[in-house]
Amino acid sequence: VEFTPGTTHLLEKHERRLHALAKGLHERPALELELLPGFDPKQDAHALAMARLDARLLELRKRAMAQLTNTLPLVVVPTAASPDASLSPAERSQLLRLAYVHEFGAPAGVGQPVGNPETTTPAAAVAEAVSADPHRGDAAAAAALALSDAELELRLSGLNPVKPEELRALAAARGEVVRAYLTGAGGLAAERLLPASTNAPAEVLEKARVTFRLE
């Protein structure tokens, strides 16, 4: 059964597979099931990194909505009604630039609103700050304007990379989700579900899924 990358959320069609699997095991009471939880080294790592970055961007927006501009390198103009609302594409693009300048160096006058705070976007604030004094902090500010969103995501996520133990923990959590479903809604006895053995092939474990082996 497969999971959404970076999460323990089962895809709906795979939840139906678990139901069918449990039904089949009830019909064959002598069989046991080995659970082989895994993670995709690329997809899961990327998804976890993006979730971490989005949390950082949401925090920046919360601070802006609380009007704590004296702690921010630039002005943020939030458009959401709630600080916990999902980021719009435009907000996310602006906040990526704000986060980049915040991490890699802000122009002089950090924390001071630039331009009209009711209309100035982070990108415009960066440009105005640089034009006012191009010799101070201009490298990070210019890069924030020139880089694409994807490039900014790559550089910002690289500051706090996902560790192997986080991926292993994600895989283990997926195994527990499946185990809980099979012993709960599936009605199977816990002793019929075996932990992963040490001889599981790598190609099975390097997927965002839990694989099964009948014993």
C-alpha cells in the first residue's frame, strides 16, 4: 500500500486494499503477514523538506500579521484572513524571497519598513533597499529577486536537510498505521502481523509504501 510522499497518509484506494487484505487473511487463518515499511529517499526527503520550509514561511507570515515588523528584515503584506490559512502562490513566492534575505543577509536598515507598508511587497522592499544603498547586503537581496521559486526552495531547504533517521522514522510510522488498521478496522490478531525481517530487499524498502510478505 502506498502513502503520500512525506506523510503517513494512506491513499484512499490503498485503504480499500487493506480492507480486502484483512478479509483474505480472515479466510486463511493459518497465514501470517510480514510488514515491510519503507521510504522513498528522494520523494519523501523532498516532501519533508518542503513541509519544513512551508512551516518556516507560515511562521514568517504569523509574525507579520502580528505586526512584529521590527523583527523582520523586510515588509510582508499578508493577504490571508488567518495566520494559519494556506499560503497562496503569490504569498509563498514573496515569503520565499523574504526568508532568503533573512537567512543569507539583509540590506541595511533591517527591521525598518520600506516604502508604504500597505502596498509594498517583500520583493519591492528588497529592490528599494538595494537601490538606496547597493553596497550593503545587496548580494542576498539581488539573488532573492533573480532566483526562481524552485531555486529559492532548493537553497533554503538545504539549510536544514532531512536526516536519514527522519526517513527511517517515517517508514516506521507508516508500518504502525498499517498495523493499527489491520488490527483495528481489519479485526486481525496482532500476533499474525510480523515485523520486518533483516533480509528485506532494498528495492522493496526504498518506496513510499508498506509491502507485505505472506508467511
